[in-house]
Amino acid sequence: MGTSPQNALQKIGIIIYGLAAGVGAALGTSAAFLVLGIAISLIVQSTGWIHLGEYQPWLPIIGLEYGFFLALVIGAFVSWKVWRTRLDC
């Protein structure tokens, strides 16, 4: 039992939805690494176990920067999965 063919407007909506889901996943991943950098910086500052020196204030930005590359991969994967499952090719 198949589904009815999709018109062009539905396909455009699916593509936009896939892009939005990918961008949302990328932003969420980058934000998670930013929060992780802030948490590590605060924990290191309060415990004094590791001496980061001049890198401690920059740790959240470093986490955001490295998280961005992973976020691009995750965002592209999420977009591809949405398009693959929703578009009838």
C-alpha cells in the first residue's frame, strides 16, 4: 500500500524542514560544546586540579569552535535522514 505522489510544494516543504532540522541539530551540538567548555572552565577554576593558564577564559570559545565542525557533520546527517525518509524518490 503506497502513498500518493507528492507535489512540488510538498517536496519544497520537506527540503526546508530537513534544512531546519539540520541547522537545529548543528546549533544544539555547538551549544552543548559551549556549555561543556563553560562547565570545565568553572570546575577547573574552583578545584585547581589543572592549571590552564591563559587558556581558561577561552575554553568556552574553543569548545564552541571544535563543536562547530562536529555540528556540521551531525547537521548534514540529520538533514539527509529527514530527506531520505520523507521524500519518495
